[in-house]
Amino acid sequence: MGAQLHTKGAMSDLNLTPLIDIVLVVLIIMMVNIPIQVEEMGVKLPASVPPPPSNEPPPDQLVIALYDDGTLALNRRMMTEEVVQYEVMRRLRSAEHKAVFIDAGPTVLYGRVVDMMDLAREGGADKVGLAKLKDQGPLPPTEVAPGSLPKGVTVGLASVIGAMSQKEADEGLAPVMPTIMGCYEQALGRKPDASGRIMLMVTVAPDGSLMSQEVTSSNVGDDELDACVVQAATLKLRFEPLGDPTKTARVQFPLLFSPG
């Protein structure tokens, strides 16, 4: 406070200008010294929009569809059971993943589903799965396959238990196939439309010879053909020694016969 001229008593008004100047200077100094912080939020945008999922099975995946009206389809291609068996055997031979899925309609009998599971295993499937049951049933077929198969005998993948590989099993059966084809030609002479599949089971001794051979199942309906196949295996089917005198192997060969 200061004294006012020509007046009596103390001065009551304050001079705030210096104080305001000091505050402003201090505020400017603080603003300069404090860094400005910018809040950032990372945003990751997709490089491309993925295509919508497709209902079509991958090309290397086999799906057998069982429809409520009794028809069959393999990968949405309608075909007879005989053709399904042939296609499964043919495709699984070169497939990396030997898996087959069964997709059945809601009213298909369970026994029919089991038949298709057996068909897939006989065709060489290592794994057989069941697709999720859908109210509308499997996807409808998009085409119809020809009803006939190539004439002759088609060999599916061998099922091996024991000290032998599938490749060794196939190599052992190859020299016998002409004789088995001769058996089938005789069967066609008796019945021109003879067709179906035969499961040939053999047990291999450590030295590669056969300990036993038999037809475990057959739907051809020709006992003479069954016996001829067993005789051909007995006389000509031999394998390389298994490499261990204490081990054996059991091999099952699926054989599919078609008159063409």
C-alpha cells in the first residue's frame, strides 16, 4: 500500500497489474516446459475381406450322403452303392488323408448308416466320421454319375495288422491279380452280370508264406468265384520275409468285381 497525496489516512486500492504480469509469465514458462501429450489409438484394418464360407466339401474330402428317399451321393454326385464303393476305393488309394464322412438324413435308418461306415472302411478309410445331423438333410446332389463301372477287378487299399506295410501287401498281391481275373471271367461265363465285392483275408508267416487264407465276406453270390479266389491266393500269393521270426501279419484285401 502507498500514501495518497492531499488525502488523509491510508490508501485502500491495490495495484494488481504487477501480480497479473508475474502470473502470466509463470504460466507461459510452465506451458513451454510441459510437453504436449497426444493420445493415440491403434486401429488395425483388414488387408482384404475373406470370402464367405462355402458349403462345398474340399476336393480331397470324401462325403457319402444318405438321403431320406434311399438314394446315395458321393461329394454331391448321385451314384449307386456299387459305384460309391469303387470311387471310395479309387480315391483313397492316392489320398493323403484317408478319411470319409457319412452325412445322413434325419429319417435314414441307423443300420443303413452302419452299412456305409463298413463300406468306407472296406474301401481303405483310416477314419470314418459322422456329419452333424441337419433337419433339412444332406446337401442335394448336383449331378448324376454313370451307372456302370470299368470291367474287371478293382483292388482297394489293403488293411494290414502286424509286421508288414501296405506297399508290401500290394506288391505281394499284384502277381496274383491275373489269376483272380481269370476266376472272374469264369464267373461271368456262368452269370454275365455277376458283380459285387469280396474281402480276402490272409495270415502271413515270418518267412512270407501263407498260414491261412479265406473269404471273410462276399456279396457276389457265386460260391465258385469265392473258392477260386482262395485257391489263387493259396497257390500264388507270397510275400517277402517279415524280418523277424517271431512276428506275423494279417492282411485283408477288398476286391470289387464289375462286368462293365
